[in-house]
Amino acid sequence: MTDAADTIDTTDATDVTDAGTGAVRLARYTKADLVEILGEGDDPFGVDSAGLTWLPKEEHFGIRLRGRLVAHAGLRTLPLVIGGAEAAETQVVGVGGVAVAPDVRGRGLARQVVGAALAQARTMGPQHALLFCRPPLVALYRRLGWQPVEAEVRVEQPGERVVTMPLPTMVTPLRADARWPAGPVRLLSLPM
């Protein structure tokens, strides 16, 4: 969620400067891009109170309207274990840094930018995508096909700490036959 301070360059990406409302893969995503979407602010995603350290995303998707970046979603593959001590390590595609400019909300841009990110996620191998969100956004993600993870979710933090994720965790399948296993979730990295 807090990849805003990092600049990511992807050599095979395309960046369309005026694509109407179509989401495209971005060649890079910077703090200035986040400011372009959400404006200035100390806590653009409203999650600083959770006290977590976040990983930057590795792939970025955006929507430009009349040359202005108005929406973003990022991806990163992460290792995790679901179901306790006997469970094997697997991977998910983490979705984060989802942002839509306040003046263009309600136009389906979140659906488009997350949809573009999920289309890429389906090519990356893992069977599920996972995200963390503020409680008021759970209904939005439900409308986009995501389901809450009811089990406890633990994530790594600096200093070899492992903490319970204080934000709602949601998951969506990346394949028609994918089923999310029951049991606690342990992300084997910082959250994205």
C-alpha cells in the first residue's frame, strides 16, 4: 500500500498518456504520481495508524484522463502459508496501492484499474490475489468479486516481528477452480 515513495521502472511496460478510461501498464510509478492521484497528504491511503511497514509493488497499472493519472493499482508476488504448521508454502499475488482521484470516483475506474492488474496477475502463476484495505472499502471490493479472509492473518514486520494484520484481508481467485484453504494465514514477508 505504501509504495508511493519508490520509483519503479519496468523495461517492457507501456505507458499511455491519454488512454481515455482504459487501464494500462505503467512504465514507472513515483511519489509524484501518487500525489497526482490523491493530492498532498501525510497518510494518502489512510492506513498509517496501523503502524505497519509495507513493501513496494513491482508492477503498476493506471488510468489517465486528459493526460492526468487518476487511478492506480500495483502488484507483487508474495510467499505465504495457509492453514498452520502442516501447510506448505505457496504464493499469492498481492494487490495494493489502489487509488482513484476523489474528483473522478463513481465512474468505475477502480473496477477498471484493478481488473487490468488482475488480468496480469492471472499470468503470474499463483491461484489467488490478496489485498488489505480499510474497513469502509470492504463493500467496494466485495462488489469487485473479492471475499474477506475470516481467519487470522499474520505478517512480518521489521526486527523479526510477526504481527496480526489489523486491516481487513480480502482474496479473489485467479483461476476458476481455485479454492482458498481454511485456516490461519501467515504472510512470509512484509505486506504489500
